Amino acid sequence: MASYGYDGSHPSLAPPVARLIEQLNKLPGIGPKSAQRLAYYVIRMPAADATALANAIGTVKDSLMFCSTCQNITESDPCGVCAHPTRDRTRICVVQEPLDVLALERTAVFKGLYHVLHGIIDPMNNVGPEDLRIRELLGRLNDGTVQEVIVATNPTIEGEATAMYIRQIVSPLGPKVTRLARGLPVGGDLEYADDLTLTRAFEGRSDF
């Protein structure tokens, strides 16, 4: 089988197709073969559907922003959760990614606010505390309103290291720091946990 990259060097691969495959291959979880299948699926799509897909991607990049309070993805600032008048402003749940907020909101068990770190401390990939939205979290604790910070990073080695770091810098500021209960599987991702597991993890959280 002939080998070729995505630079259009293979005579049977049109340059526009090569560029599409190359961009799709950059998406997480999409390998070269999957990128090729997706590219040819897009090519076979009706023109209207392909245009709608392109417009949706463009709109996401043009209209979305980060909430200046919780750092979640939003169309308005502050986001709907931060602006909601009935949310408990004495508790902040710290999560890794925006998808984790969606997962926890599905359970309807947590009525406080969130803070999205946009990653975890990962020295192997050169990600340190300064690369996360930790400074913004500390800024939310200055006025004494927050009484509890719930650390809901994933139960992985990196997630645990991030949780420990947050505990070390938040505890001296006064708020109680808790961790979700171990109902969550070790090595798992919060966004893939079922609603019952997340609910029990919240209800069984402990001092950290």
C-alpha cells in the first residue's frame, strides 16, 4: 500500500481533501483513518448540510466566550449559572472542563456555583498551575462569601495532584475544602460518570 501524508503529495488525493483530512486529524480521538472516513462523509453530504456544519463551527468561534466569573463557555457574560439569582453563592465546585459542568448539572443535586480550570496540572505535558484558571478562582474568595470549595477534578493521578494543590492554596484563605466521594471510579472522567454515581459522590463528599 502506498504511503503518503496529508500534504497532497499522493496523486490520487486532491489537495482540498488532504487539507480537510489534516484538520480533522487534529481533533481529539480522531486518528488518520477516522479523519479520512469523516472527510469523505463530509464530501458526500448535501451541500446545504456541509454549509450548515461550517457555519455552526464559525458561529461557535465567533459568538462564544469565557464567563469572566467561572471561566465556563458562554454566549453572555456572566453565564446563566453565575447570573441566576437562586444559586448558592457560598459554595463553588471546581471542575476541569466545561463538559464537567454539564455532567453535574444533569444531576440537579448541586445548587452552588462552578469554576472551570480548563485542564489539570500535568508536568509530563508541561502544564503547571499558572496555565490553569487558578488565579481567577482565588480572586473569587477575597470577599469571604464562599464558605466551601468542592474539588471535583477527575480521580486520576493528575487530577489528584491538582486537587492537592488547590487545597494547599485555598485552605489558608478560610473556605472549607472538600473532595467528591470515592464513588467515582479511579482513573475515570467526570463527564462519563452516570447521574447516580455523580449524585452519590456529591452527597458523600468529605473534608479534604
